[in-house]
Amino acid sequence: MAVDANILINERIREEVKRGRTALAAMQAGFERASSTIIDSNATAFLAHVMLFVFGTGPVRGFALTITIGIVTTLFTTMLLSRLLMVRWYALTRPTELPV
């Protein structure tokens, strides 16, 4: 799911670049447009794994707990850390345009 989220963000940024936005505006819009889809897919998976934890026993509960922790960390990494790294990269390099 982490890879899917990053692909979604990058594709949204590419769409914004093709629409003629500046690099910074394209990155902002890309994150904004992708965030609802990312949160929706992670919330759905989170709920499914909570149900596995509630109704499962033994190894199923362990699996559900592990996946749930992974979903939370993936969501944090995708929405905050990836954005932070991209903004930092932008601040250091100041590209005039992003590759399409």
C-alpha cells in the first residue's frame, strides 16, 4: 500500500504539471488530490484488519495487529514524511519545472 500511495501522489503531480502548474503548485495539488484516495484505502484496510483482530484467534490476531501497525506507519510515512522530503528537496534544488 505504501508503494501505491507514492505512485498515486506522483501521478497526480504529473497531471498537474501537464496542466501547466508550477513545480511547487503541482506538488501541493498532487498531495491534496491524492490524500483522500490514500486515506480512504488505508481506512478500509484498517477496518478490515480490526475486524480480523476482533473476531480472530491466535495467529490471525497477530497477523491483524502486525498489518494494522503497518497501515498506521505507512499512512504516517506517506502523508507526512514523503511530503517533508519532497518539500526539502524542492527547497534545496529550486527546480523551475518538474519532468513530465
